[in-house]
Amino acid sequence: MSVIYLLISISIVVAIGFFIAFIRAVKTGQYDDDYTPSVRMLFDDELKIENPKPIQTKEEKQI
């Protein structure tokens, strides 16, 4: 029975630790950016390579 009390007390301490870490993250502004993720998919453009250089073979380089 004493093991159950020990495990419950340890779990409460761990839960309080996670809650304090969450409150600290919220206060430092880690979760403030709500706009960028919703707009990021609208600007997801592929890079286009313009005027690629042709690959020269050994014969063309010697000429």
C-alpha cells in the first residue's frame, strides 16, 4: 500500500513539473505565432531553375 502512495506522489510531482514548463513556455511567447502556419501553404512555391547550363562532354571541351 505504501508503494501506491509513493507512485502517486511521484506522478503528482512530475505533473506539476510539466505544468510549470508549459506555463513558462506560454509566458515566453513560444505559442504566439498563429498566423504563419495557416498562410505557409499558400506560398509553397517550387523553385524554378532558369537557363540551366548545358553539360559539356569531353569531346566538346577539347574542341
